[in-house]
Amino acid sequence: MFEIDGSLRTWATEPITNLDQATEVAATRLPNHRLHYLSFEGEISGDRGTVRRILAGTFTAEDVSVDGLCATIRWSDSNGQSQSRQLEFYRNLTGIRSSDEAEMREPWCLRLGL
């Protein structure tokens, strides 16, 4: 989740277990979330799963558009050492977007660099 213009841009991905290597994974764009979800952990209503925070930090947006987000993320690891990575969410633009709902269904990707 990334706070932009008063709401949280949100994507779902498979778990990323190693931030020490560059990776690229499929992502699903979710509707923007309310800000209070930054601190939410637990069961999601409607039997939709569980939310657990695995990382908290800050980000600096380098490019924000309907087609994606490029940013530098920063956090402290378990030893208190500062870490940072380049991050990019982007979508496959082979389809034609006709509505906000269609934007959510298009395939997205998360690229995490070193």
C-alpha cells in the first residue's frame, strides 16, 4: 500500500520472501484503500483471507500515473540497518481500458530492483 493523494494505492502479490535480490512477480491492482488500513492486521471480512504486516517504511514516488508507480522504498532491517530498493508497478498495456473496473482486471507486474 502506498499513500498517494489521501488514499492508499494497493496491489496484491504472491509473498516476496527475499528482498536481497531483484525480482519480478505478477500483481493484481486492488481498489484504493482508506488510510486506516496502513495499521490493519487480521482477518478480512467475507472469508477473503488475512492481512499481516511484514514490512513498514517510507517511499519516495518518482513517477505516479494510472499506468503505474515507480518509487524508492526505504526501511530498517531486523538489525536496524537502513535498506532501500527501487520498485515499479506497471501494467500490460496490450488491452484497451474502458473503465476503472477494467483497470483493476488488467495484468500488472511488480518489479523490485536492488
